[in-house]
Amino acid sequence: MFKKLRFHPCGNFKENYEEELKVFSTDFGRAWSIVGLLVLFIVVPFASGPYILYIFNMIGIAAIAAVGLNILVGFTGQISLGHGAFLGVGAYSAAVLATRFEMPFWAAVPVAGLITAFAGLIFGLPSLRLKGLYLTISTLAGQFIIEYLLVHWEDITRGTMGITLPAASIFGVDIVGDRMFFFVIFLCLAAVVWAAVNLMRTKYGRALVAIRDNDRAAEGMGIPIFRYKLLSFAISSCYAGFAGGLWAYYMISITSEPFNLLLSVEYIAMIIIGGLGSIAGSIYGAVFITVLNEGLRWGTDVIMNMNIFPEIGLTIAPVREFVFGLAIVLFILFEPKGLAEVWRIVRSNFRLWPFSY
Amino acid sequence: MDFFIQLLVNGICIGLLYGISAMGFVMIFKASSVINFAHGELLAIGAFLFLTIVTWAGLPVYAAFLLTLVGSFALGFIVERLFLRPLIGEPLIEVIMLTVGLASMFKGLMLFIWGGNLYTFPDFLPEEFAIQWGVVHVPPVYLTAMLIGILFLIMFGLFFKYSSQGIFMRSVADNQSAALSLGVHVKRVFALSWGIAALVAAMSGIVLGLINGINVHELSSVGLKVFPVVILGGLDSIGGAVVGGILIGLLETFTGGYLSTSLKDVLPYIVLVVILLVKPYGLFGLVEIERV
């Protein structure tokens, strides 16, 4: 395997497209990825307690949805403000499929993804015909309409009562507890990331990037813009629905409450902080925001318990909203390519040390 | 029938307010083609500024009104200067996500300072303002809203038609690089349009606060209701914003009156999706034709 080790060259010496399309530019990258996966699946689930595992699982679910959003925003250049609601569509689809149609876990979650992709098409169809960022406005409408339906379409969603799901099981093995879910969620994440990375290497992925960079030129080169934008939106919604389905099974009971506009903004924050147009960046963003969320919860708890400002009823919601907004603004102003770019700079500084110019 | 007429009057008044708040939005869009997601927050900040000046500082209403307008103009100016000017020339998608971030930031800040409670202004509008036509009763607030709406429409019309700044703004909206080469100070136009937009937003925030009480969540959701209004009227038409506002206002009050109050808030967004489907550039918007 390592007969002829490939290192980072000090310039761009690619000779053909196969080299350009390689996922790992060096064997070290491949080796480190394998090591990372091994650590993730063998060390992490057994070395960490239930709370840490819970955070890992939330990161995993958020990362799946964030990868989806990044395909739409980072690679196709369309903004969706309804990603949180689409996550809700996925969660409710999985819940309804599991309770009414008694669909098994392994079928309910992917089908929930497909249903969400279809729901996405309904809102993508009108807006994507227009040039410009009409999808943003249409998905904002989608966010409110879906929220309304989740609460008021009581025959299916049981309104504010919520739905309780049966325990997930695959081939007779019950998936209970954080550790079992860890394996399921991270296997899904690995599969989904693999799919996304490879999607970007196909003609479809290149077409999406072309549309982002210059839609007129893309159309001139024979890319049917409308169809590809719709495809991208459907894929993005499908990822959200898939993540939502996992969320529903993991949370056991769901209500419509978490799937609000703030969740959509949270996902926007994730991909901006992580890095637009970078699959790895979406994961960094998911890690950052989830850890930030937990940190803020912990921080507000500590301040509340210290009782320094007893007259101020400090709650987490406004602080969260403010911090997400601030993070979005600061990253756009100072590092628009996000953590992925920071990581690249750090790496290249090490690689080129001591002559890093 | 009486109920119908009452709803009609209420709808037109609320709609005019939506129209006015949409005007500010359209102004920013026309000048810099930025879709401003923080418009509702500007609206709420205006209302809270007024509340604070009136109740805590205890200034007379007229002085407070003027101070609020000046303050929110300055706020719009500062927002443009600090956050949007560094992004001139960057992809539009980043600018729009910046306004999403700003919205979230402002909302969190307001919730932090004023909390999620419902406040009410002291009652300062004289009762003589109320109109009684037979059974139809127009409360003073609605009449004020109507007057302010019409006043601002006329003022904007005159501003864009005759003042040099208005003409600069129109030129930038029409063709930015041509305006730049003819000596228009495009950056100043951007700053001015943000300032005016914040001012107009603050004013509609105050009047909306008079009608429904002031609450951070309520007022910032009105800012999002601007989207159905402008899509209906056409994203780049100020007159369209007013017409769209009245239509959405009527639609909302009639659904609230005859169907259900929960449907009232979501119906404008359904209309938005339908309009995008059948008449994507709105009633009065400019149809962009582009051939490859």
C-alpha cells in the first residue's frame, strides 16, 4: 500500500484529471483518515460517558444536515432559510411511518429523507425558476408554512402533543442507549459524507459548482440551470430529512417546537463558521455550534447559580440567538471561508515551516 | 355587513403599515440589491427606542418621536458603515447571510435588554382623532397610521422625483457602474438608503406598537411579513410595496375575521409561494430578461 509514498509537492504538478479528482492528495491523508475513523469507532464510544456520547450524537446528526445545507449553499450558491423546518419534516415523516405504518427503522429513516426531498421540491419549484436569491425568500415562507402544518395538521402530526416513537431496531437488534446510537449515527454520517464527497467529483457536482460561480456561463455551456438547482435543493432537503429521521428516533418523542427559524439560522451559522463549499467544513461547523450550544447552556447555568444578578432573569435563548448572530457576522467579515480555511492555513504553515511564504 | 366594513377599514390601515415598512426594505434592495433580513429587528429597535425615551426619560411625545427617528437613522447609517461596507464587491450571498446574522444578533440583544414581555405605550393620541361612520369605528391609531402612510408615500414620491439624493439613488438602482462613472457617490447612497430604511422602519414600528403593543417577537416577525408584501408588489417597486401591503393586510384581517386567527399569520406566506409560481416578478416589478 505504501510502496511509493506520495507527499505534498511544493507546487501544482497535476498532469491529468484523475490527479485533480483525487480525494486524498497524499497517502498520509488516507492513512490519517483511516486512523481517525478507527479512533472514532473503537476508542470514543467506550472511553466516554453518556453525556459526552450524547454530545457526539448531536454533533453527528447536525453534521449530516449541515453537509446537506452546504451542498446547497456552499456548492450551488443558493441560500435556504428553511433547513430547520425540513429537519422537522424528516423527523415527523419518520415518526409517522414508524407509528402508523409500522415501518422498521432501517426503512423509515431513508424514506423520511425522500419525503423531505419531495417537500423541498414544492418550495424549490417556484423560486428556482427565477434568477437571484429568491430561494431564500421561498424557503423562509416554507419555514413558516411547515411550522404551521406541524402544529395544526393534527390528524397526522398530533399537534402540540407530539409523537412518541417505538424503539429502533435493525435486524432484530434493539438500538437503545447512547452508545448503540453512536454507531448508527456515525456510520450514517460516514456514508453520507462519502456520498457527498463523491457527488462533488461527478459531472453533477461540477455542474453545481459551475452554477455557483457563474450561472450565465454555466447555461452557455449547456447546463440546464433550473434542473440542477432543483436537484441540489432536493439533495439538500433529503439530507435534512435523513438527519431529522435519526433525530426523531434518537429523541424518542418529538414535538414541533425545536424546528423553528432559529434552528435554520443555527444551520446557516454552522456552514458559515465551518466553511462554505467544504464538506469537512460542515463537520467542523457542526462541532463548533453544538459545543458552543452546550457551553452556553453550562455558562448560563453557572451564572444563574452564582446569583450575581438576581434581578436579571438570564435565560439561554437570547444569549444563544445573540452569539449565533455574532458568530455569523464575525466569520463573514473576517474569515468568510470559515474554519476549513483556518485549518488549511495552519496546515500549510506547518508544511512550509520555516519559510512560510 | 358592518363587520365586513370594519374589517375592510382595519385591513387597509394595517396594510398601509406593512406597506410603509416594506418601503424601507425596497429602498435597500433597490440601492444595493441586498435582501435585508434584519428589517424586522430595525422595526423593533425603533419601537423600543421610542418606548424607552417616552417612559424612562420622560420626554414629551413629539420630542421622543423626533429623537427616535434621528436615532434610528444613525443606527441604519452605522450598520451600513460597520457591517455592509466591508462587503462591497463580495458575493451577494455573503451579504444576505450577514443580514441573517445581524437579525439574530439584534434580536438576542433586544431580548436581553427588554425581555420577551409585552409593553404598551402611554396613550397619547387624542380621542378626537377617532372617526365614527355609523357603526364603523376607526380608532385614532388607525387614522394616524393611514395619515402617516399617505404622508410618507407623498414624501418619498417627491424625494425620488426632485431631490438630488433621490435622483442619485434611482441612478444607482438603475445601473451601479454607470452611476459611479458619472460621479455619484455610490457608498454614500448605500449609507443613506440604510439610514432612511431604518428611519422608516422605526416609524412603522412605533405605529404598529401603538396598535398591538410592543413585543420583540411580534415586531420582528412583522419584518419577515415584508417578504410576501414585496414579492406581491414587486421587489423593486415602492408603489408596489404599498399596494402589496394593503392587499396582504386585507387578506390577513379577513382570514382572521372569517376563518381562523392561526391561519392569519401563515396565509401571507402561502400567497408568497403562489405568487412566485404564477407571477414571479410581482404586480409592479421589473421583469428581467436575460438571454444566453
